[in-house]
Amino acid sequence: MLQDAKDLQNKAVAELYSKAHGQKKELTFRAPTGSGKTRMMADFMNRLLAEQRDLVFLVSTLSKGNLAQQNYDTFLSCAQSGVFPELSPYLINTEISGEEELYIPTDYNVYVLPRDLYKAGGILMRGAFDCFLRTMTDGYIGTGKGKRIYLIKDECHQATNNLDDISGSYFGRIFNFSATPKLSRGQVPDVQISDEDAVAAKLIKRVELIEDENVTVDDAIDKFLEIKTQYNNLLGVHPCLIIQISNKDKAEEEWNDKIKPALDKHQALKWMVIVNTYKTTGAEDKAKELLCDTNDDVKKKLPVARWKDYAKGDNSTIDVIIFKMVISEGWDIPRACMLFQVRDTQSKQLDEQVMGRVRRNPRLSDFESLSEEAQELASTAWVWGIKPDSMKQIMPVRLWKLGNVNVQEQFRVKTTRLTDLTERKDFNIHSFMKTQNKPVAYQDIFSLYKKMKQGDNALQDMCFDYANEDYIQWWTFMEHYDKVKREYDTYVCDYAKSMVEDKEVSFPVNSTYMDSVNRHEIEDWIWCRKDSSSATFAFDSDAEREWANYLASKIAVREAAEVVKLGDDDERYLWGKNFPYNSEIKYEYYSTGIHKSYPDFILKDKRGRIHIFEVKSVNGNGAVGFDPQEYEAKINELKECYKAASAKLKNHLFYIPIKKGDDWQIFRYKDGEELPMTKQQFRASFNEG
């Protein structure tokens, strides 16, 4: 997994862990589907259990889609592998026979409860669950175990009325987890991972949303066939197209009239349809039935109840899956990359939970090993349907076609990267290990494995290279892991030694940005919107929008930037936003791991110099989870990075404009020197020799 993805998850868990020590009884954690929410939940529980031995977690999750079993399996795997060793999970179920009494053991610390088991008339409602809760707490005077129970509501947007009724009696804290928390129930996120951050870290795919109502099932299948070979060849993954029936009452009609005829044109495609439908049995009565069919031999071998498990597997040969409601939550199928919503007059907006089924990264664990083409493929989902109101619009942009002028050739930017310890000329891991004392007794393998998995990716690679499949070598490396890490950190943090000039790159021909309220009209830079409807662009923050406005003004760009003329009355200035999507303009820095900084704006002046801007604001603006100390620490890290990069890259000037209150403080980096500046000094510096 990319270091940025791991850091994003770790930061979110650390923030939730910190807030769990506050006074607020109920906290809400929001993370998009596919971003590793269950694993982050396990990490969060593990941290609290490590310090609070009298603590027990009850994880309430949906009964449908086998989600409870999936959560339990994840928790058990994390515990047994040593990644989160404090977890001792138990799956509550009601599979008892005859007159046998249901019993829930009390020697675990994580209990997974399928929500629908605790409902009126259910076995748990007959006293077994109440007995369990009383026994775990102080419910029985003098006989209770004295445990504190924290309730985790997984997929908290779904109601848990029966548990809510007893929450005041048994649950000390409540933690809501969901990709779509219910604001109407007061589930305002206290900690969240935004879709933008998750996409940037490659945790989830970006969505290419097609809202054209004239697009048909045939069009979706044609697109699927176009990328199927690429998926197999570049990713080693068999892709999948999900088709969502728009209306349960019209399921059979849509299947027979729209979907099945389109599939019949492609006999090589394997498909499966599992849809709950309703038929009129008399008067106003409706009876539920299941529309199930497949052209795969699996129909002859497996019962319908197991079709979903077969279809979601990485090695499944099913190309197309047709569903209605069963794909909303709790069904992980990373190989799915396309979603088509059958449209009719009653079609509703796409559910973000449904869209989440096709946003999981199919090669998340080894994403960094893929080629650029493969990474792009694994990071894209195609969706045809009606956009949810809550989903921000993705705006495609392209470079202006400036006659015979090639913008990319005119605009060359040098970048830097950090070398790791393996590239240090005077360091050899085998020689280093020979100088270390052999341990008298080895530490337990689970603790060492946990340390390795939580460490930097580069150190993991170094460990495996050194061990070369010899477990004693691996054990030896991990015994001295802290010493190796000190050597690693000391080297990488010394930018004078570790930072080297990397590729000379330019802006991509095509990119995208996420629409926001921070908009500004810019007509004469290198970008244009693909829809050609407007010259208005959106920015990530109000501070970034304000700085873009300043650069676009006469007192900045028009006095300094190089100009490309299209005609007598039309010209473009060589500057633009460095939209991160597809961009190679990035600079590596170190902070508990190697990260990439994508500066906000790049400008080429009339002297051929490159000016690079990373805009910051310390105002906070009331943003959820804004930590001033952490933010300022990151700014200081970027200052060191840009200072070192300016020493390596001649003719490149770096700036960090910081908004504080209504004022701006600008830090310029040139030839390895820092110079604080005002706006007036910044303007004057453009014309310096």
C-alpha cells in the first residue's frame, strides 16, 4: 500500500482515538466506501484495548450481505496475524437446536452483532442478550465482571432502535461508522476522510460519471469490453460490470426488454442476475419472489444463496452482475469497476453506498508496483446514472491548443525525489547487520510482524530483500529494526544527501478538479474546461482561490509571466493550477515516511524562470478535524523540502504564501536560501535580475 494511503488511515484513527478520550459520549467517523473502514475500526479498537483492559466492544452491523461475518473475519485475521493483537473477536449468532438455550461467552473483548438478531420476537430478545450485558457489566450486584461496554454502530445510517433503547443502561460510549452518516440523526462527522483525500491517496477510485439519459446498456457493455483486456493484462484482475435495476416493480420488464437483449449480443460474456421482485397475487397483496438466472455453469453447481460469494471472488468468471438492493452495503467486490443504472421515469439518484461497490482499489496492497498505465486503470471507475446531491462534481480540463505552440514543450519543470538507505553509497545492510550483537533470545514473531507492517514501506522492502526468504534472516533484521530505522531516518531527513533531481516534466494534457464553492474566473492561463461552457474554475480552499485571483491580476501575472499569442487580440500566459490528477509535478519530503507534495500553481516568467507556489492558510476556517499544531508542522516540513529543492534546481523558485487573518506572509526559496516577503516585495522580486 502506498505510504500516503497508510498515513491517511493512521491519521484518521489517531484523531478518533484522541477524541475518544474527551467528554463527548457519541462520536461519528465518516470514511468513503472502499477506504478500509473495517480495518480502521479494528485499529481504533486495538489502541483503546491496549490501554484499557476493562473495556469491551460491541460492534453492531447489518445482517444483510453477510457483513457481520465479513467484519468478524477481518477482526480475527488482524488478531491472528499480530497486526492488531489486542483483539479477541466473537461472532454472536443464534444457530442453536431444539430447546437448547442461547449462551454468549464472556471471555472475549470484541463482539460482532448482526443487527437483526436483536429484534422483537428474536432469540436474543428472550433474555440471553440482556443476561450477557448484565454479566459483562455490574448489572448483577456483586457478580458482574465490571467491564465497560463501548458500542460501535457500523453502517450507522441504518437505524438500530432496539439497541438505542438500552444504550443508556449499558453502553459507556457510542461510535458511529459509515460512508453516509445520517445528519438528521445528529451523526455529524467528528472525524472524517474526504473522498478527495481518499482518491488522492489511491485508497478508492475516482468516478467518471456519465449522466446522459440516452446512454443504453449496450453502451455500457461496449465500454466494459474495451477495458476488459486491459484489466486482465495490466492488473491481472477479471473486471466486472454491475447493472442496477431501477425499480423493483419493473425488474422483470427491464430484464427482459433492456438488459437480456443487450447481453445476448455478446455470448462470450458471463452474467448473473439476482433481483428481489414483487408479483401481484390478488387485490393489493404482493408476494416477494427472486429473479435469478445465469449463463455460467455455476448455476448447476451452487445453490442461489452462494451465488453472490462466487461472483465477488477475484477469480470469478462472471463479467456482468445484475442486482437491485443487495449491493448497497456489505458486499465487497474490488474487481467491479463499472456501474450502470437502468433509467426510467422513476429512477432515483444513485446511492453513494451503491457507487462504493465499484470504487474499491483492486490492487491496493501492491499499487506502487504497477506501471503508470496500470495505476490509472486501477484508479478509475465508470458510472452511468443520476448523481447524488452529496457528490461533488468532477470537472474535466485540458491544456489550451495554442496553434503551433506545444505548451508542454514550452513549460518544462524539474522535480526532485528522495533516495532511501539502499541508495546510500557507503551503506550496506548485510555489513550493517554483521556489526550488530546477536540477540540472546528473539522477540515473539507477532510483535515483530506488527512492527514491520506499521512501518515505512521502504523498510519493509529492505527487510524482505535482506531476508531473501530466510526466516532467521527476517527475524534478525526485525530484532534490529529500530537501529535500521534510525539510520534510515537520519539519512533520508538529510536532504543535502538524500534529495536528488528527478524527471523534467510538464502539465498533463488532460486533468480534472473537484467542484467547490471557491470559484474564480480565469480566461488567459493555460487551462480550459472541456465543456467549453465557462472560464470559471474551482479551488480547494478560499486561500487558494484568493491567491489564484492575485496571480491572475495585472500586478502579478501580466507583469511577469511569459506570453503565448494566439492572434492579434488573444494571448495566454504560461501559468496554471497544478491539478493533482495525472500530474507529475511533485516533490518528495519526509515525515514518518516519504510523501509527495503537489504544489498548487506553476508560472514561467519572461526570463524563463519557473515559479512554484504552495498556498497555505493557518486560519482553520472551522474545518472538521483541523489540528493547528499538526498543520503548522507540515508547513515547516514543506519549507525544508522546498529550501533543499531550490538548492538542487537552478532557475526554479519556490514560494509558500501563508494566509493569516487577512494578511499574507510569503516565504521564498531560491538557491537554498529562505527569504520572508510581503506582497509588495513578492511583486518586485519578479523583476529581479
